Amino acid sequence: MSQEDPILILIIFAASLYLGKIWLSDLRAQQNGTPNPRAFPGATPCPPIAIYIAIAGALLILSIETGGEYLLSINEEQSSISALFFLAMLAAAFMEELIFRGYLVITSKGPSALISSIIGFSALFALLHPFLWNWDAGLTLNIQMKGVFSTLIVFINSLWFYTVRFYPLNQERSLIPCIVAHLSSNCGVFLIKWAQGYVTTLY
């Protein structure tokens, strides 16, 4: 049974809508030739091909994750979620990209610093997801195959999201490919959980 707080989910979703509106305003200003000097990072346009490749990569990783869970016989060790939690997953596709792929990366000290920061912050991003730990009754570790595998997939996803921000197709370093790739991945996860019977409640 899912144990999410519906009020917290709605607050997070509302906050993502508010910040997303500001980010879109910054993007429109950039497109109109009047960029905001204090704009959110990555509020720049990108070519459609950069978005299509970002989505394709995210869905490929998702298919590897799903197949890997069956191959390792850990597909039944998933947590159940509510239908309302989908709003939190939508919010994460923007909020996490703005924080990690937007702010948490070193771009001013050369390629080595960029790559090192991508790897380091991807590790942090993966470890912050509660697959190897939980906080139900204080912090406890839960080092099992499912948790290790899921954490590895999140790490790989993060590397991909950073890649599609900084690869040559995305010359403006837009966050659009990152956000859309993350959104595609989260929507795919939700649909797979729904099909497998792990979306158990409305809220």
C-alpha cells in the first residue's frame, strides 16, 4: 500500500507549475531576443532532433530496466504507489532537472570538471532516491538486489539527462531535452506499474 501524503504531493505539483511558468517566461524572452539576464538555467530553445533522441534514450533505458528486473527475478519487489503520485512524478521531471541538470553541474572549469561533476552529481542524484534506504522509523539501510539495481538505473538515467543537455545537438544547452526525457521515463514507469498492478489506490 502506498503511504504518500496527498497534501504534500499537491504542494510539490503546484510549486512545479509555478516555477515552470517562470521558466517558460524566460524561454519565451530568449526566443524573442530579449533574454532575462537572471533567467533560470537552460531556458533556451533546442532543435526537435535533440528532443527526439533524448526521448529515445530514456525509453531505451526504461526497457533495459524492465527487462533487467525480469531477468534478475526482482520484478515483484516493487513498491506500490497511488494514482495521485503521478503528479509528483510529473513535478519531478521538471524540478529535478532544474536543480540537477540546471544548477548542479560545473561548466566553467573545462571538460574534465564538467565530466567529473556530471558523474558526482549523478551519484548523488541516484543515492537520494530511497532504494537503498528508508526513513520509516529513522534512517535504515536496505542493501538488496532490487535496491542496488534501481539505484544503478537512476544513475544511468542521470548520466543520460546530463548528456542530452551538453551534447552537440543541444548547442544552446537547453533543459528541454532533459525535461522531456525525464518526463517520458516517469510516464513509462507509471504505465508499467499500472499494467503490473502496482498502482493500488487513488491517493
